[in-house]
Amino acid sequence: MRIAIAGAGNVGRAIARELLDNGHQVLLIDRDPKALKIDSVPDAEWLMADACEIASLDNAQLNTCQVLVAATGDDKVNLVASLLGKTEYGVPRVVARINHPKNEWLFDQSWGVDVAVSTPRIISALVEEAVSVGDVVRLFSFRKGQANLVELTLPDSSTCIGKTVEEVTLPDDASLAAIVRDGRVIAPVPSDVFIAGDELLFVASATAEDLIKGCFIAQ
């Protein structure tokens, strides 16, 4: 898979290294000569160009990319690059970095963004997940909130302790994706039994997210 990354700063280069390790082709784009630290990611393609300019994206052959990652430190640049990638080049998957939480509402499909990643929100969610037992914690949003990845850690008082997966009825538009137990990830089957301390991961709509807790915790 060919993936273009707009922004060759620390974040962009870190993403590039991970993707290269997973066998993908990666193109890093940045207009700042100081950001072109080619030795830091020698296996990537590099292009000194402005990701907000059509001519630059033509040179990058963005139409041959299956994914565009807008990872600069400037939300305006990430939005424009996302919009151009989606509307002008038909990139199937556009992932955009949100630097300032107040701008989250802009990062949706009207700007060509398929997945918006807010670093402050992720860090906040991870902190909540680390200290919250018995509460539903949103970890990630897909397609601007149409579906969310949420986590619930079962306390000793959970009403589902000892019940099987098939015995607990979930709300519509919610699916149990995984059970994390003692550091192991379990793909749930109907006969699996819930125990205290299980970390349950769900994919759910915003409406279903609000109802999940009631399925596992006495109100």
C-alpha cells in the first residue's frame, strides 16, 4: 500500500517508520527544508513541497496513494490537505491529526476526513481508562462520532459476573469487540464467562454508548 504523509515532523516520521516496518510504501511531504531529515527514515520517499498546493500533490502522484495522513502541526494545513486529497485525487482513506481540541468539529467528511485523531483527547481517554472502573470511557471515534471505540472495566459488583456473553443483551448498534483479561486479548464467543476486572472493548454508536453501562452495572 502506498501512503502519503503530509508533515515530516516528529509525528510524521514516527508514523512513517511504523508503516514501513509493516511493509508499506511511504512518501513524506514537507515544505520546510529543516524537516527533511532523510537519514532518520531512509527507506521512505521524500518530497519537499507544500501539501496545500495542487502542483505539489501532482508531483507526489497522490492519485496512486491508498491513504493520506495529514500530520502537520497546523490544523489549517491538515484540513486543506485532507480536502484536496479526497476531492481532487480520490484518496480512499484520509486520516487527519487534530492539534487543538477546539477545532475537532471541523474534521469531518465535509473536509474529506475519514478518521480524525486528536492527541489531547486520546491522552485524556487513556488517563480516564487507567483510573475508571465501572464507567464507560470513549477511547476513539470513527468517522466523526458515527461509531466509537469504548471501554468498560467490570467491577466486583457488576451484575454480569458469572454470566456468559450470550446472556447479556447489548443495545442496538453496539458490539463487543474484545475482552482484555490478565494482559490477554480474547475474541469473545457466546460461551465466554465474564469475570471481575475484565476490560470490555465495544464498537458502538453514540446512542448505544450511553446505554452500555446499564447492561453491566446496576443503576
